[in-house]
Amino acid sequence: MTRNKFEFESNYRLLESKLAELRDLSVTLNCDFSNEIAKVEKRIAELKAERYRHLTPWEQVLMSRDLERPMTRDFVELLCTDFVEMHGDRLYGDDPAIVGGIAVFEGRVVTVIGHQKGKDTKENIVHNFGMPRPEGYRKAFRLLKQAEKFSRPVITFINTPGADPGVGAEERGEAWAISQLLLGLSQLQVPVISVITGEGGSGGALALTVADRILMFSNAVFSVASPETCASILLRDVKRADEMAAALKLNAVSLKDMGIIDEIIEEPVMEPLLSSQSFTQSLRYSLKKHLDEICGTEIPDLLEMRYQRLRKIGRFHEIQ
Amino acid sequence: MTRNKFEFESNYRLLESKLAELRDLSVTLNCDFSNEIAKVEKRIAELKAERYRHLTPWEQVLMSRDLERPMTRDFVELLCTDFVEMHGDRLYGDDPAIVGGIAVFEGRVVTVIGHQKGKDTKENIVHNFGMPRPEGYRKAFRLLKQAEKFSRPVITFINTPGADPGVGAEERGEAWAISQLLLGLSQLQVPVISVITGEGGSGGALALTVADRILMFSNAVFSVASPETCASILLRDVKRADEMAAALKLNAVSLKDMGIIDEIIEEPVMEPLLSSQSFTQSLRYSLKKHLDEICGTEIPDLLEMRYQRLRKIGRFHEIQ
Amino acid sequence: MFKPSFKPKKTYIDLSAVKKTPVTFDTREGNFPCPACSVWLSEAEKIQNNDFCPRCGYHFAVGALERIYGVCDENSFTELDAGLSSLNPLDFPDYADKLAKAREETILMEAVVTGTAAIGGHNVAIGAMDGRFMMGSMGSVVGEKICRAIERAAEQSLPFIIFCCSGGARMQEGMLSLMQMAKTSAAVGRLHAAGSLYISILTHPTTGGVTASFASLADVIIGEPGALIGFTGPRVIEQTTGQKLPPGFQRAEFLLEHGMLDLIQPRLEMRSLLVRLLNVHQGGNHDQK
Amino acid sequence: MFKPSFKPKKTYIDLSAVKKTPVTFDTREGNFPCPACSVWLSEAEKIQNNDFCPRCGYHFAVGALERIYGVCDENSFTELDAGLSSLNPLDFPDYADKLAKAREETILMEAVVTGTAAIGGHNVAIGAMDGRFMMGSMGSVVGEKICRAIERAAEQSLPFIIFCCSGGARMQEGMLSLMQMAKTSAAVGRLHAAGSLYISILTHPTTGGVTASFASLADVIIGEPGALIGFTGPRVIEQTTGQKLPPGFQRAEFLLEHGMLDLIQPRLEMRSLLVRLLNVHQGGNHDQK
Ligand SMILES: [Zn+2]
Ligand SMILES: [Zn+2]
């Protein structure tokens, strides 16, 4: 992660370059205090790591959108074997913003479905920036019904700015496709586990996040609407998105407090996710642990718990 | 029915006009044999009716395509009350070539689905000449699942040249939409009755004709392909469609012999169908009789019979 | 934490009191143009004409209670779950003030009113959203009231009828709000499993999280003429795609053509349609009223 | 009434004998152009290159038995229902002659071969249509054999795999032929209800009543590269609509893009895909072979 994602990064870069100048000067002047410089260097690194560990909500939003984050196909490659990707809704099209298929995870055959963004602009256009059209949701629905037929547990990976906001998507019933998934998942007769890996954008993300367990990466977000949208509608000033990011309580810690997600997978600091063995191990371990638990539950009980899990969400005052 | 549908009609018209000339002459010449003329007139009428009663298969094909034949909406109006038409497949569009909804027939709430052609060229363009696109079949499928939810028997009215042979229909999976209906109807947990009222054209008609009972108007046809198509493919001469019409055994009597349909509703001779009280009464009576029977059968038995009904169709030789 | 300062009305609410409430959603003080045909109208003219434009028939927004009273048998409506009111669970800036203002202006506790009633003699569970209350947005209370109404319908084998009108999820409640989409959709799943008839009526405007949850999951989906119905709002689509929207885009008539609605019914004939559907649903043995 | 003049082969058929049969569907005597890239080929070159065009990889049609032997474990295929042969139930002109000619040319009794086999050690019910036999058209025998294969799979909880190749219903058997669409679709319904895995492979060409029945009802639908797949044939569409067909229209790649296929797999890798699907279906505990 070498690109400048956050403002604070330039500060540290400034400090680091100033320190390098000092080191150069000390060499030039033949005045050795390399021990002390090493200590300063270490301290700066510590402070920087600490800063990365405490990203603001808005910084987490930016982090969650990073195209260098692994996408569904990367997770399948990391975690599964024997992946066979399945295409198409058998109605209208195949949507590259959603990837799905069957694979083997830790000895279990699973159906895997998730969003797919591109790694660069060209790929992003192919994948529509990870924004599904109705045919993507309908492909997902078809694969879910297939998982049900063969009693295969389902894993979904969530990383989307939201559903495609285009004319064609509206014409073909974007809202209808999403609600069908929400209802369908709530009644699906197999265990379902969701992992929010990046940007959890609005209803377009929720459509694949009705599950028995929801895991979330520590710098992923899940929000009712993008902070920019909220700022532009509520504050009439899109530049105040960072304020909205804080107000919306869209990060993993807040969502765990609210009972919306179950477990946070800690991301490594200043290291690509998949390069960190501790991260990939804890992802695999958590997935397996939760999957074992829900696969060990009778389906009627599982469906009742899945319903009650949703049913109790909401805070209000009631006068009898 | 005053238009010239068949070649033989002009012969009778010739005879009739010659007879009129004779009558005029007899009046002019003051030579009264009006009794004898009346007898000739009666005899011509009898012969003509007889001819209409014995249309050739090709004449029946032409008859079945007559745009003056009543369509689904006419039958609903004739037979039902409280019709509420339902639109759309909730996926892509609403297809005016298929009409569907709920209505009350003889005290029973039923789901009615059928093809709709126009009465003239302008209407025909709206209804795509009764040729359904995938969204028509998917609308039908949706209404069938709704009928199942509410345990409503289903009546289908068949009159179509076939599925739409267009680029868009292929793009949106015409074959997929038809096969979904064939399978769906074979397992639908409510009684289903089909009435072939006009042109039963190929797979596009069959898609709505998987039923517990199939009634057929005496001049309706039901064919694997149009006689023109068969003539052009098998004989490389589309003008020999009349030969093919005979060879294909596509009329009601042949199909009853083959065990493909259950009952023939006799059409009136030289009278619009809905003007004939005996016709409308026998249509209503037959529908009610068969509906009563299948509604009185337990669903698992009904489905087993529906399966076996199809299962036994086919003729072949077998060496053990 | 916000506590409602007045005891919410229970059961029967007097319609005459509601009628006096100024309809602020579509109108300004004095004269205003019809949004469809631009003819200038006064509030009095509009009310006189049953909330339609006298020139083009445009259906102006009406309140939740007017919706309900417009289709139910006289004196049959009993409001339920009226005691639910919104909190400010995220301490979201200005939310408490907005809630207070909406309550004051609409004399409603929230953006949906639910209860039981009879229509043409048939008992139903019914609800109506109110676009004047924070754009009919769905927060915890809207989701909860709709869920309870649906569950009641499922348990008591009643048809469920809802008038939808919403700008989407209520952003001020964050993810608690978004999750109401999943919660209400799951409840509809149970309603279908119980075999109840579900009729949803989409009125102007129905967008966002409401369209993409319970509103589009009904057995019969009815649109009001000219109603804007969709997921993403037209302005956002135009801004995001830079595309000019086709004429009639996202209007009920457009949705019907694209296969999303069962039918479109003018408001004045809504009751007779519901009676017919309920009659037929019951087996066609009831006389129409 | 037609009686077959020779006793049909039962169970095992020697592949070497089949290989010698001239492939008449796509070729003429001597040299012929590749239908995709127009390069001139001899029959020998084609066979040498495993029935692909050596220049562009075009997949030439192959016979039913070659299909089956191409994916099944050695010596595992047992042909079943080989004793079924077509009659001429409508006394349709020229039908008996055409049947006799097809039998002579293909050394097959009908346009489909069915049976049981093993693929990667997994027992399956399998079938393959043969386009050389009256264009792979579906009459009573094709429908019956496919139905029996499907029912066998449902009863014995076997996966069902079928290679499709057909011009549609067999017109010469009239409605008896059309009804095979409904019959096979109903059988697939029972297969799904029994929980069996159903894989359908659409090869060049698959059109008409076969596409619109069992072929498109599988759990997994695989296309062969470049295969023509559709309901109405391209010539009829062009004639009826007067429209110029878009490039690649009704080819497997077009179908994939339009959401109708799960994936496209080259013929040489078909067996490995089937093994993988069967492995995964069995729980992923089998080694790939
Ligand atoms: Zn107006
Ligand atoms: Zn080539």
C-alpha cells in the first residue's frame, strides 16, 4: 500500500524524509548518532502504525474502497479448491459485477457468491465497478436455489458501492431483484455466512448479506448510504462526507456494538491483506468455525434464528 | 362469416346467384315455380352446411387462424365474472400476446391464462399476432405459481401461431421460458385444464397446454409445426402446405384418436362461435364438468395422472 | 434520548381532524403549479377536487389516514402499535429536531400508520405510509410497525394491504434503518408461507429501500397513475450516468410496461378494486359492496 | 408398419467400428471448407485433429458414441434401451425411407444413445444425441429413451448427463413428436425432485423443441465453443423478421453473455470439467482423475 490514500500519510512521509536528510548530514559531517536516529526512526514507524490502527471512519471508507483489496475471486482462490464458476440468470444476462459458483472449502462443498470489482479502470468497466444490475442479483438467486437443492452451505463476499444506478437497471426491476434476494435468503434452507470485505454499500450490498453469521474486515464499512450521499442530501455539502462517515456509525466496531455483525477480522497494518499470514489464517479459521457451528444446527432452528436475528434489529420507544 | 375463406365458398356463391337469376326470370316471365325453387335453395344450403361440416385439414388450419374467432378475453367475458387482469413478469416486461388474471367461473375462483391476438392489423401488432415473447411465458409462470399459492384451478386458452421468432425473444431465452413452463405445469399443485380454441402452433402453444384435461374446438388445430413450415422443409415447396396439413394429423378428431386431447367441442356451422347458444353452452358445460372432476381429485393423484398422461405418449417398436 | 411529549392516539382517529392538517408535501402557501400539467391551483381547489388536479387528473399526495379511510368500510379501522416512536439511536445531528417537526406538522407519530380494518366486509391488516413525515423514510419504527402488521396478518390469516410512499431508508438511523429492508422482507416471507393474500399499492413516490423490500414482494402490486416508482431516484441516475432519462421514466405506466406492476388503478377506484380482489380471494361468493 | 430389419446392438458397442463411420453431417466427399474459417480440409485431416479445425479450432459435429466415449471411464458404458426403434405412426410420406437411410448411414437405431457409465469413478446415467440421424430430431423414440434415462437417474440417485444436438421436433411424427417436449420436461421435474444432479451439454446445433424442453432445464448448462443454440433457427428468424442477425447471434458465447449458459467448455476439456463437477457434487472428497 504505497499510494497516498490519506492526508496523514504525507506528514509521515515528510518526517521520514526530514530524518533521512538528518542522517545524510550526519554522515557528511562525520558525526555519528546513528543509534539515536534508529530510535527516532522506530518511534516514527510506531506512531505511523498506531495511526493506521486508528483510522477515522472516513479513512476507513476510503480504505474499504481501495481497489487493491482482494475481491471475491481472490478469496475463492485463497480459501477454496475445485472452484467452478457459474454464469447467468437464465433470463436476461450475465452480470460480471457478481461472481458465483461452487467450490470446496475445508472439505465442505459450498456455493460462493460475491461482488467483483476490477483492479484498474479497464477491468472496472467490465465489472461495472462492482455495482450489480438486476441480472446479477437474479444470478445470485438462481445459484442460491441450486445450493438449496443440493444442501450446500453458502458463503457471500460483500464489496460493492451499491446497486447499479442506471436506466437499464431500473427498467429491469433493480428493486424487484433485490427484494427477491432479501426474502429468498431469509428462507433459504441451507446455512449462509456473509463476509463484508470492503465497501458495504446500501441495499445493493444488503441483498447478499442476509445470513446466519456476518463477519466483517476491520476496515470494511457497511452503510445505509454513502457518506457523500448523506452529506449532499442532509447537509447539502458533499465535502462534509467525513462528518457523515462518523455520524453514520458505519464501521465494524460500531456495527458489532449494534448487533448487526458477529465478528471482526482484524486487518494487518500497512501490509496487503493476502500477504499477511495471520490475517488469512484468522479469516479461514473464523469462516470454518462459524460454518461448523451453523452447519451443525437443524435447518428449522437455523431459519428461526435467522429470522429472529433480523426481527430484533431496530431501536424505538414504545408506550403500551 | 361472410368473407371468402375457402375456395369452395365461391362455388356455392355461384350456385346461389344463378338460382337468384332463375327466380328473377320466373317473376319477370310470370311463371310461378317458387315452391320448386325453395326446394333447390334448401338443398344447396344443406350441401353447403355439409361441406362446412367436413372441412379438409387445410381448411381447418385456415379456419383456426380466423381473426374473427373469439380470443382469451372474449372467453373470459363469456364464461367468467369479476375478472382482474394481472400484468407483467416482474423481470423484464408485460407481453400483450398472453393475457392472464383471476376470475370467477361457475362459482369457482380460477386463474385464467391464454393467448391474445388482435381483431385487425393494428391490434395484431399490439398483440404481436398472438406470438408470445419470453416475458409472456414468464408472466404465465408467475401467475401459475400464484394460482398454486392460493389453490386456484387454472384454465388456459390456446390460440397462437407459435412463439415469437424474433432476435429479442432469442436473446432473452425463448427456449428457457418455454421449458420452464412445461416443467412448471407438470408439477403445479392445482388442477389445470386447457382449451385449444384456434391455432395450436408448435412449442409456443404446448407451453400452456400441459394439463389434466385438454378440450379442443372442432375446427381448431394443434401441430408440431405449421403445414407451411413442413412443406417448405420436407417438400421444399411451401405451396404444398395442404398436403402437409393432411399428413400431420393436426385436427381435433385425429388428436383425440391419438389420446392427446380429451374432448371436442363442436363448433356451429356458418355462425360466429359466440352467437351459437348451443356452442357456448357446451363449452361452459364441458369446462365445468371436467373442472369438477379434476377439482375432486387429490393433488398427488392428479399429479401422478398428469405425469402418466404425458409419459405414455409416443409410439415405437421395442425389442427386449 | 428523545421522549415523545404527548401520548400517542390509540385506536380510532377522527378523520375530520386529520383533514385540517395542511398537506405540506406537494404544496406551498397560496397558489402552486400542478407538477404534471403546470396549471396554477389553490389548496382549496385541490381539496375540493379530492386531491386531484382538476385539469389533468394528477394524483396529489395524501396522508396515511386519508388513504386508509379512502378504502376501508366506515368506522372499521382500528389503529395498532400507535405507541411506537423513534429514538435517535446514533445521536445523529438534527435528527431529533426533524422528528419533532414532522410530528408537529403531521399530527402523526411516524411515517406509517397500521392497524386492522374491513374492506367490503372482509377483515384485513392494513397500513399506509405518509410522505409528509420525513419523506416517508423507513427507520426502526416504520420497519417495526410494518413487521408487526405483517406478522399479525400471517397469524390471523388476514390479507395484508399496504399503501407505500417513501423516499427510502432513513439515513439518520444508519444501518438500523437499512436492516429494516431485510427485516420486513423476511416477514413477507412468513406471510407468503402462511398463505395470506398480500396487496401492495405503490403511490407517488415509492423509491429506495421500500421499493427494494416489502413493497415489491406482494402477490398483487398496484400502481397509482403517474406515481414515481423505482430504486435509485431520477436525479441521482441523471447525475451519475449523465444520461437523459426517457420520457415517463419510472412512472407507474412505465413500470407496468416493464412488467413490474400487475395493474394501475386511479385512486377513486381503488376501493372497488380492493373489494373485488378480496371477494375473489375469498372464493367469489361475496357480493360486491 | 415398419419393423427393423436387424437386431439392434445391446450393451457394449465397439468404438473402433463407430470411428469408421463417415461423418456425413458436416462434410462432403473429398475436400470441404471449415464452416467457421473457410480453410479447406480433408476428412483425414479433420479426424487426425480430433474433429477440430486445425486452423481455428472449430468443433466439428461428432457422433453420439464418440461423445460418450470421449468423457466416460474406459469400458464403463453400458447402452440401455437399445431395442427401441421408430415406427411411422402417422404413415407420413417418405418417413420410413428416411429412417432406413439414417440407420444405414449411422449404424444407429435412433438419434440418441443412452445408458449408464462411470466418469472419474462416479456412476452416471448418460445420453448423447447424434445430429447425423435425421438432424437429431426428437420423435417418440428419442423422447422415450431420454425419459427412461432420466427416470433411471431419479430412481437410482444418479447424476444425469446429456449431450444435446438437435434440429428440433421430428415433424414426421406430428404431435406425438411435439408432446415429447412436455414428456421429457415432466421427467426432468421428477429428476430435480429426487435431488439428482443434472448436467446438459449443448453442442452444435441445439435448436427447437429440444432446447425448449429438457436441454434447458439442467442444474448446470454447458455450451461447446461456437455451438449454435436457440429456439427458432437463424434462417427462419431472418426470413420472418427481415432483420439482419447480429454477429455471433445464437452462438454459445452469445448465449453465455445473455445469461443462458453456466459456462463454455472446449470439447477436449469436457471430461475434466465433468469429473470436477461430479467430484464437487459428491462432497469434494474424491481425487480428480
Ligand atoms: Zn395537472
Ligand atoms: Zn476453421
